[in-house]
Amino acid sequence: VMTALASHLQSVEAEKQKLRTQVRRLCQENAWLRDELAAAQQRLQASEQRVSQLEEENKHLDFMASIRKYDSDITEESETSRSGQADSKRDDPMVDLFPDDDHEDNRNNKSMSPTPPSQFAQQVNAGYEIPARLRTLHNLVIQYASQGRYEVAVPLCKQALEDLEKTSGHDHPDVATMLNILALVYRDQNKYKEAANLLNDALSIREKTLGENHPAVAATLNNLAVLYGKR
């Protein structure tokens, strides 16, 4: 009986050792699976971020493509209009007898002409360097505004401002720069009230983020002074 009992105890102990080994192996497999799951979740998160970034880039490219198409359409219409006017003047015998007063009108309206590109850029860039990611858009807006093509410059500014506020928040120096650009575009359109509101907003942001003694704050105050002088 003792021999049988001892043999039984040995078999039970062997079974326990076998079960312990299986438990250790299962714990190791469980830890490995947890590590694999964590790595897969990280890869999924990175992929989702990349997809979101690509979607934003695609939206921006679509917007820029629509602007270029709109730009080319306006250019073609302008060229067609100028060509038609030139043809009508050549065909009209009264033109030789009574020439138009375009040169005189241009002189009278000179004060209402858009801000030149160099002056526009100087007013925007004063005291704050335009980031590389905004430089292309900034140059496009200046080009359109200096040509008096506000119907293109204003939507471009507003779209860029909306994108910046989504990515960087409202209180960011880049947002203040875009507000400053849009304010100068409005100023050229004689929309002084809207321009003043935008410049005051830009001034508040720059004072918060850059400090009251920063050159960009002084430049914004200068733009406000010029604006109130025009009003």
C-alpha cells in the first residue's frame, strides 16, 4: 500500500510540474501577444495620423488647384475682353476724332490703386519672419492683392486662416500674420472697419505670444495708425 501511495504521489507531483511548465509557457505567450498588440496599435495610430495628414494635404492641393483654374479662367476672360475692346476701338471711326480719357482717369484714380507688392510684403513681414510653410501662400496673396484681384486673395486668406486655426489654435503668431495680411487686403478695398477689427485681433495675439516690446507688435500698431489715418 505504501509503495502504491508513493507511486501515486510521484505521478501527481509530475503532473503538477507539467502543469506549472504549461502555465509558464502560456504566460510567456500571453506577454508576447500583449507586446504584439501594443505594436499593432501603435502602427495603426501612426497610419491613421498619416491618412489624416494626407487628407489635409489633398484638400489644400485641391483648393490651390481650384484657385489656379479660377486664375486661368479670369486671365483668359481678361485677355478676351481686352482683345474685343481693342478690336472695337480699331473699327470705330469716332475713336480717332474723340480719343478716350484713360490716361487722365488713371491719374485721378492712382490714389485708389492696390498696394505695390514690395510695400505690401514689407507691411506684412515687418518684425516677424514668415514661416516657410506659409511663404508660398503669402506670396500668392500679395501677388493677387497687388493686382487688385481681391476676389481671389480674400478667399485664399480665409481658407488659410481657417486651416491655421485648426492646426495651431487661434492664439498663434502665424494666425496673427494671416490676419495682418487679410487686414491689408481689406484696407486696399476701403473696408476700414473690417481691417481694423482684424488688426486689433492680430495685435492681441502678438502681444500674448511675442510680448509687448516685440518688433511685430510695433509693426501692427503702425499698420493700425496708417489705417486710422486713412479713415
